[in-house]
Amino acid sequence: MAEATPEFTPVTLVTGFLGSGKTTLLQRLLREPAFSDTAVLINELGEIGLDHHLLERIDETMVVLKSGCLCCTIRGELSAAINDLHAKRERGLVPPFRHLVIESTGLADPIPILSTVQADPVLRHHFSLGNVIATVDAVNGMRQLDEHPESVKQVAVADRLVLTKTDLAAAETVALLVKRLRCLNPTARLWRGADQDLDAGALLAKDSGRGIGAERGFPAYPLPSRHGHAGGARSRHGDDIRAVALTFDEPIDWAMFGVWLTMLLHRHGSEVLRVKGILNVAGADTPVAVHGVQHLIHAPKHLSAWPDMDRRSRLVLIVKGLDPSAIERSLRAFSATTIPAKSSPSTGHTLVETENRHSREAASAGGPLRASAKLRR
């Protein structure tokens, strides 16, 4: 029996620079059983080469594949396309789907696409942000990262990185590119696109918090081992983008953390490309996962258990033009401030909503606020 439609349908974005293999990746994934209950919004049906997988054509923009996957062409505004798809699902005009995948153009900034889900008054009640999957060309990736800021941002905000054309690139080239990707985004899982065992389910599934920085086929990026170290791994050629890795031995005060992060994003949201972490929250038996892209912060999630024996809080921020040591000092200044706990992660509110209830109290803590305001290099 088919599973019921989820209350919030996760939206996965497939991004990547021009020629990096997004279409090839989609062609492979559309044949996978994990995509049988998935709707895919793509730029052009003709480019994806679906004729031999076709089961039914619903209209000029929608087709159903033999795998059960629903493929749709984006026409006009993305929000309108998603709303139309949702309306057709509600009326039973298209097969029910439990996931939505969106293919972006090669030059697209992924953040406005992600903002669409949370900004639209209808969509935010029926859809939630899922993973960002970015394809990276192993042959041309270094040059694209050097010359195109869009490529850097696509990598920086990704949850999953798929390195394509590894069978065409020299091993030394691949190794250098992987090192650079790890500097730009140490938390994303990474696959070789040329491998035959690409796991569609793992690409779609949200992380449980296990192995921040873990990847398939490559060693994990080393996160700091000493208490509170701000690891400012910087990519080459002056990208000015750094992965800042922080660890804390003591439990984190939830209200304090919510105010700190919201103040940070309020002032520097455009420069904070990514936030991802697993927190040991004071008073909570299990860890809390936090995840955000620029100003978009997902609702915090209680994990069912710790993924390993390490009980430290681990937080990774990918920032542009901000001083890693100043970010650490800012968080430590807030850690010394006591804020009455009027909420907890279990309420399901976003950190931005939490901050709205505490901003007046935080304003009295002049030291922490001044620390968060002086982060530029």
C-alpha cells in the first residue's frame, strides 16, 4: 500500500555549473526505485531524454515515467510551478509524490531558489527544504571555481557533492579538486559520479547527524579536535570563503545560541553561506541538529540518539569575508550571557523565531552584541 503524502514534502535542489553533469545525474536517478514517489521539476523535458522511460504524458509540461517518477517542465515563476504541481496532486490529477526535486540552471544562485519554499505563503505550509545536491566537473571544476562565483556558492551550500567525469580526469587533478571542495564545504557528503553504486536514497535522505564531513570514497575532512578551535580552512585563489569549524565540550544554552545565531545572520547573513551542526543542548537527552543557508534557518530537529560516542557540540559555518576567530569570540561572549529559557528546540520554532522573543534581553548584553558586529576581516 502506498504511503500517505507527508505533511511537508521535502524539496531537493540539484545544482551545479554549466556542463557539470546535472542532466546526466538526473538521467541516472530517474531510473532508481528511490525516485518512484518523486516529482522532478526540470528546465526542459527534451534535454533529459526521457522518451524510452515514458509511461504517460499528462500535458505539455508533465510526464509520468515507468519508474513512477513525475517529471515537469518549469514554465515562468518557480513558485507558480510548485503550486500548480501541489494543486494537481491534491485533486488527484497527478500521481501522489513524497519528494520534490528541482533542477536549477547552471548559472543560478541556489539561495533564491531555496528562499522560494519558505517565502511563499502557500508553499511553506506544504513543503520543506530538503538537500542541495551539487555536481562538480572533475575536469574543469578548478577553473570554474576560480572564474565563476556562482560555482563557489553552489558548492558552499550543498549537502551532497557529486564529482562527475572522474573517469576522464587525472588522479592528481581529482585529488586537488577534492581538497579544495573540502575547504569550501567540509560537511557535505561526496560521491564520484562515475561510480556505478550511486545511492539515490542517500542523496535524497536528510542527514541523521552521523559523520559531519563524511563522504563516500574519500577520507573525511578533519574537523578540529581541541576545544573551541575555530578552523578557518580557506580555499585557494582568494575565494575569501572559509569553513569555520567549532567544537564545544560543555552543553550549549539553547536560548543563548538562538539569539547569537540570529544576531549573526541579521548583520552578516549574506556572508554566512551555510550553517550546519549537531548540538549538545543543556537539558536535552539527545542532540539537536541545526541547519541553515544564509538567512534561511530550518526548524531545529531532535535526533533520536547521538550518532557516536562524541558528545561535544560541533558547528560548521561556511563564511565569506568574515574572520573565523571573531566568530568564535562572538559565540564565547554570548556563552557567558545568561538568557532566560523561554523556549526549547522541541517547540519546532526556527532560531529566528526564538530570537524574536529574546532580542530585548540580548540587547542588554552589550559585549556579546559588539563582538558579533565586528566580524569582517
